[in-house]
Amino acid sequence: MPIRIPDSLPATTVLESENIFVMTEHRALHQDIRPLNLIILNLMPTKIVTENQLLRKLSNTPLQIQVELLQTSSYHSRNTDPSHLESFYTTFGRIKDRNYDGMIITGAPVENLDFTDVEYWDELCEIMEWTKTHVHSTLHICWGSQAGLYYHYGIPKYSLPQKLFGVFEHTILRPQSPFFRGFDDVFLAPQSRYTEVREEDILAAPGLELLAVSKEAGVFAVKSEDNRHFFISGHLEYDADTLSKEYFRDVDKGLDIAVPQHYFPGDDPSQPPVVRWRSAGQLMYSNWLNYYVYQTTPYDLHAL
């Protein structure tokens, strides 16, 4: 079923070339159903790449989804064409009086900074506070999950001795959870980060549920007991070559970067990586949209 995005967004051509059903705005307006209203706060510097990755996952459901893209106004991206941001992105001041069925807050390359040292931290806090009353369910990814756990629950992040980088096995702790419906008991997920949150802090926090962990990579999935907030440490939306591009980018910069673990066959960077997380990614995003957004959001968003 379709995902509804602006006709001229670059992701439209990419998704259509992959035989993904992208509905035109004209056709969507003539369907007698209410689409889910979803907003993505994209904090990544490679905004178009992140758009493509997330929209690809969100398209794999039998739901019509109206997607909006949000950027911070207190920090302006230097890696994305300003015309793209002007054409396709909005700011918080323009949407703060509106309600949404779902929201995604992405990661950002700022994890080595203290939260309060991040240039747009105050604005992000305002947005996260706003989600309590204006968004039915919010999905936080990577640094976005650390920021959300810190803001909502006071959970600290800790620096790792070296970058956690690669594709790791994860174990589901709550197999009865609809969030993991259709998953294998053990699934693979990419990780790329310098910091972590710790299991003991999650378990000690009232109102949180630990859903999945990894022996090598630690905490993977956490949710609030009321299902309003989900926190994911990894990147099930990543493309096949995302870690490869990150690795060779750092090599070209002369940085001391280890080969991503369990990613290249035989840990040989000359070999093309094999994707082993795509199906888990499709399931996770579909399950979140279906069970925690579509099935429970009010038809009238003003009832949030």
C-alpha cells in the first residue's frame, strides 16, 4: 500500500524505481480514508539519504501515510542544498499547534558532546516536551533515543572505549510484544555509535520496558509502558552500503577506524557486504505503525 509524499521529493523517484507504491497527492486527496499523519525530525547531516531510508521502511504497510519533514531552526544543515530544505522541510514554529499520529526523531553525529552542549538542545527539548501532548507515538533512533531517554527519564549516556561499529546479534526479551511480531528470536541490526545507555539504568527507571538487547552491543530497544515513546539504539533502516561508506570516508580522512564487525564477508573490506537485517527493519517499522500508531490513535487528532 502507498506512502504519500510530495510528488517532487527526490525519494519519490528512488522508491518508485524499487517498485514501491508512492501515491500522488492528487490521488490521495480523492480517497475516502484518513491517512496517518507522520512527522520526521531529521537531525542527520545527510538528510536526503536518511529520507530515502526511512520512507522505504514506512512504505511497507497497508496504510496511507502523510509524511512531513521537520528541521531545527536553531541549527541549519551545511550538508544539504538549502533549496531542498526550503522546498520540503518545515520548522517547529509552523507545526507546533498541530497534532500527529506518529513522529520519528533521528540520530545525529553529536553523541560525543554533552546533551546540553548540542547547539539545538533547547529546541529539541521543546519538541520532545510537545510530543507528550501532540503526538500519539514517537520513535527515537540512535542518538535521538539517547536524547529522549535522558530528557523524559533522566537516563544518562556513557562513552564507549571505542566506536561500536558493525552488524550485531540481538535477542528479544519480550517475544509477546507486538513490536517484534514476526521477528526471529535472534535478529541482526547495524550499530554505529560512540556512546551507550546501560541496561541497569533502564531496568531501574519506572515506566520503561526493556524489549531487546545484544551481548556485544548492549541495549537495543526500550519503550514507555504507555507505548507513547520507543527508543532504538541501532539502525534497521540502513542501506547495504551505509556502514561501508562510513568506514571508507573515515579511512580517507586518515582516522583510526576499525573495520565494521560482522559486516564484510571475512571482515574483508574489499568484499561487498551482505544485507542480513532488511527483513527485521521492514517488520519493526511496520509493527510500530500498525500496533502503536494506527490501531490506537484517535480518528480525530484533536482528541490526543
